[in-house]
Amino acid sequence: MKTFIQSHKANIETIFDIKNSNKLVIVCHPNTIEGGNFSSKVVYIAIKAAKELGLSSIKFNFRGAGNSSGVYSNGVNEKEDLKAVIQYAKKFSKEVILIGFSFGAYIVSEVSCDYGILNPCLIAPAINKWIFNKEIIKFNPFIIYGESDQIIGKNQIEFFFKKTNKLMVLEASHFFDGKLKNLYAGIYKYLEEQIRFVK
């Protein structure tokens, strides 16, 4: 189903699929000014994995993407967009699972630190474009990234997240071109762990 959620000076286009589950997956897309939106193939793969496991899910367009109103703000107000979506998600589930790709991984990282959300999944986190909060390590992130990431670089990701043991490297580029099946398997494994996880 589709709705619009009120955020800070923006209405956020949101598509949700509610299942009979006690956990809800929220997926954040890549950078809006580079063409990112909730139709991203990585977002599609993450939502597909959630559905396959019987989990409720939400995907949404950050301000300025798709039919969402508002103006892109390089991450500042996009954090508020995700927070608004989380508040909306609480109507359906007490527990959310956050997944973000590239720029979306940055937003997920920031909001996880602000809200104390454990075990977020950061896919190809763009650590060379935005300043990630080092406190994210305390929240046990699960990192999926490509061996041949041409935008960030495998070594940069591994150095930043060296204090976590939740690293999954795939033989893939930043956008996982031709490797979506492998990415799907990685996300599926991550979500299986979250289903078993009890706070």
C-alpha cells in the first residue's frame, strides 16, 4: 500500500507491506541527486528478501526523490525522513530492522546511533562521501560490500569497520551489477539472523 508520511518540511512517499510478523524492515535508497530512489535494484532485492521471510517492510523516497516533496539536504533532513518513517512503522511493529544502501547506509547509521537501534545492515556504506559516526560500531552493524567497489574501496570499508566481525564481502562492484543473486543471499542471511535475535 502507498501513503505519504509527514516529515520536517516534506511529505514522504512510502510503500508498505504489512505481514503477520513482529518485526518490520525499513530500506533506505542511495543518493537522491545521483538518481537514487526507492526503485533502486538494491532496495528491490532487500524488500524481496523481507517478503520471502514473511517480514513486514517499508520502502520510501527521501525528500526530493520520486513523489516526495521537499528539497535534498545532503543528509541533514533525510535523517528526519527516516525518523518519521520509523514513527509511522510503530503502528504496525514494535521493532524495526534498518537496511541502507550507499547514502542510505549513512542515514541508517546516523539514525541507529540517535535511536540506539541494534544490528543495522549497511550495504556499500559511502564512508568516503559522508562522515559516519564512529559510535555505530557499538550498535553491531552488519556490513555488506563489494570486493571491487569502484566508488568507496574495499580497504576503506574494512579499515573503518575493523572493530566489527559482521563483514560480508562479495565479488561485486558498488552497485552489485550482475551479482544481485549474491546480494540477495547476503541480505537473506542477515534477515534470518534478525528474526532469531531477541533484545
